[in-house]
Amino acid sequence: MKRITVLKVLVFAAALIPAAALAVGFYQVYYGIDFNALTANPGDYITDQTGTWTLAFLLISLSVTPVRRLTKWNEIIKLRRMLGLFAFFYGTLHMLTWVVFINSFDPGFMADDIVKRPFITVGMATWLTLFVLALTSNQFSIRKLKRKWQSLHRLAYLAGIMGVIHFWQLVKADTTEPRRWAAALAVLLGLRVWWAVRKRQFLVKGGKTSAVAR
Amino acid sequence: MLIKKPSDIRSSEITPKSLYLRRREFIQASAAGVVAAGFAACSEEVGAQGGGLPKLANLKKGSPLSTTEMPNSYDHITSYNNFYEFAGGAGEGPKQNSKNFKAGNWKIKVDGEVAKPAEYLLEDFLKPSMLEERIYRHRCVEAWSLIVPWAGIPLKDVVDRVQPTSRAKFVKFYTLVDPSRFPMQRTDLLPWPYVEGLRLDEARHPLALLAVGLYGEQLPAQNGAPIRLVVPWKYGFKGIKSIVRMEFVEKQPLNTWQQQAPNEYGFYANVNPMVDHPRWSQARERRLPSFFANTRTQMFNGYADQVASLYTGMDLRKNF
């Protein structure tokens, strides 16, 4: 097997660990093996965990390009789609905890939440963005959309920014964690801005653009 | 099956009580009506649980002010807390970060507009009153709730004892400032000390309690040791913990969370399903350990019959 295929399988398995941990926790609570497996507020815990992993996979997928540029390890690009899809996977679980645990499937409650509460509005917008990206992540879309595909998938930056804002909005007083996410995201997006500026300067001077830059 | 056995074998001898209690709560809460009916008749003696802290002597039980709802397990009540002096959010943080907390020779100062300002050792402060168990609903502003068997003395006893002057309109409570015992006080997470307040007539209400115990034992650190306020018709943040000072004042105090976010937290903080928090609905709550926020929140947390008259003529939307 090719090295990248092995890596893909490993990353896939690793990315499922957080979901598996929650499933094991649920099993332990449900069958009375460990009633504290998901803390005293299990609904909230599952919401927090899935939200955190959504942000994590968003940022991991956004770090593929910088890692590729800095290390010249081009093959890593083959992991990007899967990592992005895992952000969508955890984002969907996260959104479903809101549907099921908080709003008990009631459309009236949910509509109310989306309209009245900015952090839900932003959260929902983030999920919709991820949904569009996941929907157009296949080869067919890439071929069909051509150059537009790349512009469309720059929405991942927006999703990252909205995700961090969403986290920040729901914190009561202790902003330590959202600050960390914001800092990490700032590095990832800052690098891209830096490279774009440098590329423009290079082109102005009449040079040729690097084949790796994207 | 365990539970049906007659009383010659106590079910607590078969399975650790905290475990099977939690199971029932979980099933009732999560599986809706499927199993709940079969368990509805069960009732457990409060006081069989605990955390191994010293037991409180001469605790009067069976208060008519107690709810008949089944209390949450000791484990729950002591491992899911908001106590910003120990950790910046709800969860196990306060329990983990308060392991070395010692109350020591705790003193409480009563001053301001009172005939008899004084500083008391905690035991002298409590001595004139009878310790009572009060099983209350506890509703957090974050839309979760628990049933808690507190032990304490009526706040009214203390208020009457210290004889407020005619200028006293409010009671202002202060938490201890001691960064060596409260690690988060080394940060500026909140303005320290934590401050809360009640109107004098609220403080004289029979439901208002100065709690020193939980499940018949001394209060654990994460729940506000050694003495905290419990006002069951208000959101949990009004229940200031580790109190060292009660100041009787003329002007309405600026409580900590109001200072922190005046558009989100008010002075009164009465539980009110009609007035939403800007970031979430207050119409429903999650009765822990349920996964679902599907318990309807009641006006004044279900204590409307007792306390609504305190607020007649007030716009509760404005005075949230």
C-alpha cells in the first residue's frame, strides 16, 4: 500500500476517536456502568465536546496548506478533504445536540433561537457554510465548478472565523479558550495574507509565481 | 428488581446508593414515560447519602418549606458547580480546584446600618438558631436545575438578631478574598470580592436560608463552604458562597454579575420563564442529569405562592 493511503486510514481512525469516546460514555451511562461518564450535565458535555472538535478539525484542515508550503511535503494535500469533512461531521453532531437536547425537535423553539440569539444565528450560519463545502467537496463539483471551486472553498476561512466568534459569544466571563482558538486561527489566516502580499510584490517586480502557492 | 425487595435487606447494601439513584434519575429523565411510571412511587430517605464530611448535629428535618421532589445525588450536587473563585465555568473545576480548601476559624462580620455591628466566629453566629434541612429546587441562570437538600439557618433569624436601623434597606453580602485559597482571585476573571445583595424584605422571607450543610453534612468547599446564601426563587448566582461579611445598607448594592454584564444579569434575578436571558431562553430548563432541556421553568422557580407578593406592582421585565 502507498504511504499516503496508510496515512489516510490512520488519520480516519484517529478522527473518529472523539466520537467513539462519546459513544462509549453514552453506553456507560445508559447501562449504568459509570453514571458520571458524561458528567452531571451530559447534554451540555456532548454539545461542548462536539463543538470543540468541529473547531479543531476546521483549524487542522486549514493548516494543511501552510504545512505543505513550509515542509514542501506535497502529498499532505490528499488529507485535506477528509479533514474538512470531519469538521462537517462534528459540526453536524454539534448542531443536532441543539436540535435534540436543547429544543426537543420543536421547530418553533428553534426558529425563535435562530432569530433572537446571535450566537445561534452565527452557529447556524457556520454549519450551513460547512454543509455547502461538504456538498461540493467531491470530484464532480471540482470539475463542474472549475476555477469557481477554489473561490467557493475559501469559505472555509469564513467558517473558521464564524466558529471562533460563536464560541466567544457563548462564554460568560472566562475567554481563555476562545482567545486560544482565535490566536491559532489568526496564525493560519495571517500566513496566507503574508504569502499573498509577498506573491503580489514578486509579480509586480516581474517574477514568476511559485507553483505551490494557492 | 433490587428496589422491590422488602425492608429486611436494605437496597443500599446491594448497590451503592448514589449509583442506583442516578440510574433512576437518568431513566426518568431520558426515556420519558417508558419506565417512569414504574418508579413513580419510589422514595428514598434523604441523609443516607453523603461525602464523608462531618455530620451536622441537631438537624431539624421535615420542613414544610421543603419540596417533595427527589433530591439529586450527592455526587451530582458536588461535582457540577459554578464557583468562579475556583474555576471559570460550570462543571467539575470547582471540585478539583478546591481540594485543599480549609475554612479554618471562619469569621463573619455584620456591620453597616445595624444596632449591633459585630464580628462572630461561625459557630457563635449559628448557635442561637436551629439548624434545619430544606430541600429546595435550584435553578441556574444557565438553564439547568437540581434538587438540593440544604441544611442551614433562616436568614431572617440573623437579620432580626442584629437589629437593622430604619435606614437599612438592603443587605450586601461579601465573599472572602484570599487568593491563596481561591486561585482564580489571582486573575481578573471577575471583580473581587464577589458581592451579592437582597432587599431587606427578601432577606426576611422564610425561604431565604444561610446554608452550612448538604445532605446533613458540612458544606463541601465547591458548594460554598462554610456558609452560603440560598434564595430558591432566584437564579443560582444570587446564592453567594463563602460569606465573610453582611453589610446593611441604604442603597441597592451592585452585585458582581450585574457589574460584569448589566444587560444580562440584574439585581433581582428572580426565576422568570417570561424573561429570556439575551443568549438563551429561560422558558425551559434541564433537570440534571437529563440530557434534555424539556422541563418547563416555573415562575419564581415554583415558589410564586410564597414570594410573589414581595414584587406586586413591579415590572419584572425591567427589574430582571
